[in-house]
Amino acid sequence: MPSGFRNSSFSQNDRKGLIVNKSELIEAMAQEADISKGAAAKALDGMVNAITEALKKGDTVTLVGFGSFYVGERAERQGRNPKTGEPLTIAAAKTPKFRAGKSLKDAL
């Protein structure tokens, strides 16, 4: 666990434990890499944008040991309007997915 996370005051959520928000992640990245928070923010934004653009093209992004980001397909299905109970068709959709790599799984 990066040292930036050890003494941080993360948001607490009873069901999920600790929640790391973007600013806390940037702070931890800056401490771990010994760079400014501005540089860490720019690096994080760049990574998120690069992954997003790759997924838009239908590509898979693999970070060896960490995991893979890919596009999943959700088939069209039948649902119901919760207010009226009326049946409706929920359209097929593409969704972003993440599959954890072995090193990440082993770390947990």
C-alpha cells in the first residue's frame, strides 16, 4: 500500500470500507513518485483520458500485473417500469469493464 494512504483521512462508507477519492489518490501518487501534486494530477488525468479513448475505439488496455480495461456488451433485455409495472425493452449497451490481474488479486 503506498505510504500516502496509510495516514490519510479517507471517506468512510460502512458497506465498502475506505473510499479513496481523486484528490487523495493524487496526493498518494505524488508522495509515492516524489513529484508535485500538479504533476501527479496531470499524470492521472492523462492515464484516464488515454484509457477512455482506447475504450471508445473498442481497444483493450492491459497493465501487466494490475489488470485490463475492456469494453463489454450487454444484450437487449426486458424490464419493467418500477412505477407502473409496464414491461419495456432495455436497449443493448456497451459498458466499460475491468478484470484484475494476478498481482493485484494476490495483493488483496
